Amino acid sequence: MARKHSKHGPYPDLHREEEAPATVTACWLCGRPTGKTIVWHHPVPKSRGGRDVVPMHPICQQTLIANFTNSELERHAMDVEKLLANPAVRKFVDWVANKAPDFTATIAKKQR
């Protein structure tokens, strides 16, 4: 049975749209451009009433989760500078600064 409509239009070049350059989003914690995988992180945890989300690398989010409790994240709220005052987080951000946007590695577990 023949197709009702052509799979490809009669003039394929007429309907081609110019591809706009994709907007590059910066990671909330480290400031590097995000790669293919973007995690939308709640700076104030949802369990503490947080609604705002920020774009982050998965490795950056794992670092925050490994170094802070929900109570501590609630106290720091949207202030990145307070998070970067933690020596472990500052050391991580300095280390990851020259890595590729899609770089991933194993993060140390919570120290409790």
C-alpha cells in the first residue's frame, strides 16, 4: 500500500530552519559550562521547603551532598560563597576547574 504523505517533502531544502546555537548554562557551584547532563539541584532541600532549582554538574551535586546535611544546606540557602567557604568544597572546585564539562569521578562518601 502506498503512503498517503511522502516521508520527505517534495522540496526538502525549503523548510530547513537555521539551528540556533544552544545556550550554555553555567554550573551554580563551580561556574563551568554544563555538558550534556544537567542536574537541577534544590539549594534549599525540598524536605525543608525549597522550591528553587539551579543547574549543576552531577559531580558538583554529589560533592554538596557528601559534605553537607539538609539542615546545613537550608542555612546556606542560595549563597554559593558560604558553601565555597568549606575547605573540602573549595578544594573540589579548584580541582575540577580545568576538567571537561561532562567529567565524572567517584566522590568520597559522607563523613559522619
